[in-house]
Amino acid sequence: MSGYDLAVIGGGSAGLVVAGGAAKLGARVVLVEKKALGGDCLYTGCVPSKTFIRSARFAEDLRRANDFGFADIAPEFKDDSFRSISERVAHVIANVGEHDKPERFEAWGVEVIFATPRFLSPDTVELTTLGGDKRTFSAKRWCISTGSRPAIPAIEGLKETGFVTNEEVFQLQKLPESLIVLGGGPIGLELGQSFARFGSSITVVEMENRLLSKEDKEVSTTVEEVLRAEGVTVWLNTKALRATTANGQKVLTVERDGEKTELQAEEILVATGRRPNIEGLNLEAAGVKYDAQRILTDQYLRTSARHIFAAGDVTGHFPFTHMAAYEASVVIRNALLFWPLMQRTDFRVVPWTTFTDPEVARVGLTEDDARKKFGSSAVRVYRTHFSDNDRAHAEGDTRGFAKIICIGRKQEIAGAHIVGPHAGELIHEVVLAMKQGLSITALGSMIHVYPTLTQINQQAGVEAILESFSKYKKWLSLYLRIWR
């Protein structure tokens, strides 16, 4: 096979953006994928999980029918089978997957090859097709975007006992009566809460001292309170020691504060992080350095082999589809252009959302991080609550708050945390303010439609404006007395 301007290994979110964008710019591009285009996001991540969560949210809304003026309703699965939920997930995957068909990328000029790649040298890759045939090709530039997969903890007997991850859970045809969720991060909590709403008895086991350990502490506390109120059992500071089976149940032995306990459930869901998909690539032959968590890259997303780039989960930066797309856009520019036109990555303002109910959205520093970095005297925190928002009352969901962390005399936004309805949508005007280096007062002076949930951000800005004028209170009082 003749050489290419750019070869992309991995047809997930990052790889598709790189291949499609480069081809549209006139580069000769080849895209190599083992299975199917779309990657984890389409088949086992964002698309199925958000579909799954929406069905679970609907079930919860039905249980709250009385809150909205209707008679009580008990949700039931279609044909009395959990299969209907899995079928809905599969249907949505199929619809969204139309955007990732090989024909679409081929129409843009991308050559799509389904095969297993292996580097023979920094410039050459050997492909093994599904039929076992082998062939080689070379390229001037490369992008490795092979994604990640679930990290399975080394727990005695876990493999023999059996478990599911996000890669199998959406194909379940039967609702487990009980489920142990290993991991109190985003994946574990999103799926755990959904299964609880479908009717499973859920136990979450987390080694850290709080859920969502990367989030602000107040946010973690709020989410834990919500889950416990919905009947989810939460074990914090708990280490899983071994797994086995007994009486048709899966038994997990855990340890907390030196005391061992046996937890039983019909199924175990493992959600304890991710690891990069790099096995079999023979990166040593390409001169690409890596460790257990990532392929190592510089600020231009170049690997240790400077003509080979990496993007998406495999870089270990941020395990989000939107960040995969961002890194892909950086790779397109840097792989096709040369200094000084190359672009550095900018991870200063990176938002993300955990799609529990209520949602958790974040950008920038937590309060603790800001105080450590800038000193407590330089930090000002503004909190507004959904219970003070008129639209939240109309929607019947007043849980949660917005917390905006500001620094310095100019009150520049250093971080924002929203836990509440549609938090993932509400965070974006704060993201824009941070990106543009605006003060929190910009949110207060901006006109917001009434009644909307976005006014929770506006209220924080209004409070900052009023605070800034408070130092003139004495003079204003004197002026008003003279005026009268």
C-alpha cells in the first residue's frame, strides 16, 4: 500500500474527527479500526448511558405523578421484561450510529480499513484483517486514538465470580434484583442510580471517603444525600477484598475500619476507572513512550516520536468525548501544519458533567484547590440555591445549588460547580465567562429570560455586584439624606 499524509489508528470519537477533518482539508488519509466506527462513546459510553438514564428518569417521574397533579402510577416494563429497556438503547445506538457509517467518511476521501494494526517501525504498520491476511503501509504523520476500556481491579476471585462493566451492562435482558456497584465515580453512580430507579437494590462500594472524589466536597455530599434518600446503600472508605458465589448470589467481602463484611447481590458492576487501549500496537517499534495510564504526549499532542500524535482517552488527559473532539482538532492542525502555525493544548477551562439526577457540572478549580493555590484571602465564593429559583419550583425540582469561586479584586471566575436540574446545560455560560476572563459581575449584568434555571448563575453575579457597591453604602446613605 502506498504512503499517506496521515494515518489514524482507532475509529472512536477522536479518530473520526481527525480523519474526517484532515480529509476535508485535502490530506490523503487512512483510518484503521478493529471493529466498528463510533468507539466507546457510541456503543458502551455516552449514547447508551444517557439513553438508559432517560428511561430511568421517566420511571422516577411516573412515581412522582402525584406531585404534578396526577394519580399515582407504578411504572412497568413493556411485556413485563427489562428487555424493552435494552432494545430502546440499541435503537438509539443504531440511529446515532448513522453518523459514523464508513460510507460517510469515504465520501470525504478517507480510506477506511477494518483490521488490527501493529507498528513495525516509526513509519510503517502491519495490518491483520479479520480473515487473517496481512499487509503493510506507511504514512508521513500518525494519530493514535485507540481509546480506553474498563480497568478491572485485582480482587481475589472476581474474574471467576463474574461481573459486568459498561461494555456489557446495556445488553442485559433481565433486571438484576440486586446489584453491587464497585466504584463511586461518574459511571458507577449514573448506572447505579438508574438501576435503583428501575427497581434493583443497589449497594455502592467506594474506597475513598466520599463519592465523586474529584468534585467539590459540597457537591459530593449533596449527591450522596440524594442517593441515600432514593434507597441506595453507600459504603465509603471500603476496600473490596475477594469475590465468590454462594446460594446463587455473588458475594463480595469488603473491609472498612478494619472490620470485614460480606455483601451479597445477584450481579456486580465494575466501574473503577479506565485504562488505555495500547496492547498489540507494538509502540516500542514506533518509539512511542507510554505508561499504565496513557500514551505520553507534549503540549502539541506529539508523542516521543514527533511525527506520531495521540488524541482522546488514550492520552489520559480527560476521559470525555468532548475533550476527545477538542484534542482531535489540535492534532489536525499540528499534524498538517508546521511551526509557528502549530497549536498548543489549552486545558485551563475544561467543563464536564456527571449525569446523575440531579446532574453535576463542573469547570475549573474547587474551593479547596483555589484556597490552596491563591490563599484564602484572595478567594470569594458565591452560592445560589435552586430552592430560590422560580423555574425550579415550577419544574418540581429544587434540589441543589450553584457555587462559583472567584479570585482577586477583579473577581475573575476560577471555578464553578452546579448540582441540580440540567446542570450540564447551565454550566456553559460560566465556561464562556471563564474563557473570556470575565468577572462574575458579567453574569449579573447580563439579561436572562424569566423564568429560567439559568437565573441561578445570574443571581450569583447580582450578589457580587451588590457586594461591590456595599463599600459605598455609607456615602450613598449620606447622599440620600441630603437629597431628601
